[in-house]
Amino acid sequence: MSKKVLIVGGGIIGICSAYFLKKEGFDVTIVDKSGMNAGASYINAGYLSPGHIIPLASPGVISQGLKWMFDSSSPFYIQPRLNTAFVKWLYAFNKSCTEKNVKNSIKPIIDLSVFSQKLLDQIKSENQMSFHYEKKGLMMLCKSEKHLKKEEEVVKRAVESGLSAKMLSPQDIKLIEPNIKIDTIGAAYFKSDHHTTPGELILELKKFITENGVKCLKNTEIESFDIDRDRIKSVTVSGKSVKFDEYVLSAGTWTSEICKKLGFELLLQAGKGYSINHHKETGLTCPAILVEAKCAVTPMNGFSRFSGTMEISSINNKLRMNRVNAIADSVESFYPSIKISETERNNAGFGFRPISADGLPYIGRTNKLKNVTIATGHGMMGWSMSTGTGKIISEIISDKKTSIDIDRFNPNRKF
């Protein structure tokens, strides 16, 4: 009889884990407290970006965050608050904002991102899926010499690490985007980066896993865990006790709360991000990051999506219109022909990205409970690393050697 696996969390990481676990022959169930139709997995920029080689925890991030702390419309906003979990995370995050962390993170980030791209290609071709997926690269558009110089340094490091990247002049940018005016002094270009329309991909994956026997318990929460020494023995769901052999915790930001119930700590904070969908024809064909505004621009299937900002705050459903307007205004500044309507701004969505204490995901078994595997903390790279993470989870639970080295993603690491 095949092992029974419960995946807690039905976002893109949980769905990809279910996909690969099912392929390995496991009996898989996903439990999710939402309807598996909302959150960061649905409103993200859709990037698969090996070019995003610098982790969020890097030199200068905290000092910049402190400068912006009292401006809730800033691209990176840390909400000041007295909360033990937040203070512990902030202390560890600050300790991780070093050049050493950046150096040690570049290869693991690239390895997992490139691995994920290859797996997505494989999923699409093997299963004859039709979701939108393009390989047009990604531009990092700059308005200032200071930011252009920083991008040059990233390009140099990316090329040294084996990625295809280069700097672009305004004339070069025009060759890539001939049908729209862009107000910029130059850009970095990462040819290695790809993009998708998230809603299409996640819908096809959900359809595929359910048709192949994965059970999805939507709008359902685990009421309690029954722990026997160093293992989860069973869980109570909808008043019933249910036993599984293995448990995968991939509930995004909420994973830290689950870990607390299980008796151990996982340093994790919610990073709220916003996105606006624009349905008018723009002429956009190549994804771009507006560097000064930390805003992403993605031409998706039938519309354009503008997303961004990082709001490290308590989990709340408050839509901060000043942050939405900051995204919209920055898009209009870089692309003068685009006008984002009040309706589009008011219809903006948001989701919570799980931010680890060093900017790298937590992937692997916890040393606290033998049948628990963690898969969270990907921050802004969850979409980019999703298929690779799912494959690695299936390898861990199958007791196989992982396809890539995951030492830097160890959830038991100290800060």
C-alpha cells in the first residue's frame, strides 16, 4: 500500500509538491483553509527568474527599510510593531544582510530557479498543457545612474555564475520593445528569465492533479495534531481523526503558526504584495522590473499585470491604496502611454509572500518531527522556484538523493 501524504497548503508550492508526489505513487491529500483560488499564487508577476540572484537579505536593505519605515507607500515598508516573533525575525534578518549571505546564496538560487524552468518545460510538454509560457527575458529598467551602476554589478555576477545577461542602452531597449515608449536611461537584461500567466498555469495543474487522484480539502483547517514522541500520529479535520504517514507544510506565511502548534519555531514573516491587471492594449511584449519603484511589469495572456512592493506587516486584509497608487504611478512614469484607470486601481489584488530570515526558502525535513517536511519561505521567488521545490519534496519523501544540493535551504539552519 502506498504511503499517505498530507500537504498543508494549496498554493503553487503545495500543488507542485502534490504533482510530483503523485508521480512517485503516493496517496496525496491537500488541505487548505481557503478555496485554493486566491493569494500570492494567483496575483504574482509570473516570473521564472534565475536572474534574481540577490536574496532579499542583502547589504543596505535594513537601512533602506528604516528610512522608509514611516512611509507606508514606499516600495519596501516595514510596519513597526512590538511582537516577539517579528522582533526575533527582524534580528535574524538584520544579521543576514551581509555580503557573505549574498555570496553563499547566488548558486543555490540559480540552481533551484534553472531546475524549476526545466521542470516546467517538462510538465508542459509531457502533459500537453496549453498554459501561457514565454521565454523573452527580463529587463531591469533604470531612471538613475546610481541604480544602473548597481544593475551592472548584478549582471557581472550573473554572467560569472553562468547566466546570459547584459546591459542595454535606450536604443537596445527600443529594439526589444519597439511598440511602446519607455522613459529610462538604460537597463540590465537577463535573457535567462521566463514568464507565465499564473492563473492559467495553476488552473491546469490543479485540474491535472485532481484528475489523477489527489484529494483537495478546500476551506478546511486542521483542528489539532496528535503527536507521539517524534512524529505526527494523526490530525483532526472536520471533527475526524485522520492518519497520514508524511506531512508537508507548505502553507506560505501561515506555516510558522503551524510549526508553533507542533512545538518548534520557524522564522517567517508576511510580505504583502499588490498587483493591478490592465486590459487595454499596451504594445508590451517583454517583462520588466522598474528598478527605482521595485515594480514588476508583465505582459500576460490578454492583459498586462503591474505588481510589486514589499510590506512586512501583520497578516491583514487591508488594501493600502497609497501602495497601489505608487505602483500605478511608477508604471505611468516609465511607460508614458499607459494610463491605469481608477477602476483598475480599485480592483487591485494582494497576497502574502512568506519571507524567511535570510531571503532563502526553507526546504527539507525538520529535525523536530521525523515525518514533517517544510516547503516555504520563498519570498518573491515562490513562483520561480515552485516546480523545483515540488520535485525536491517528492525526492525527500521517497528517500532519494535530491536533484540539486539543498544544504542552504535547510529549515533547521541557525541565524
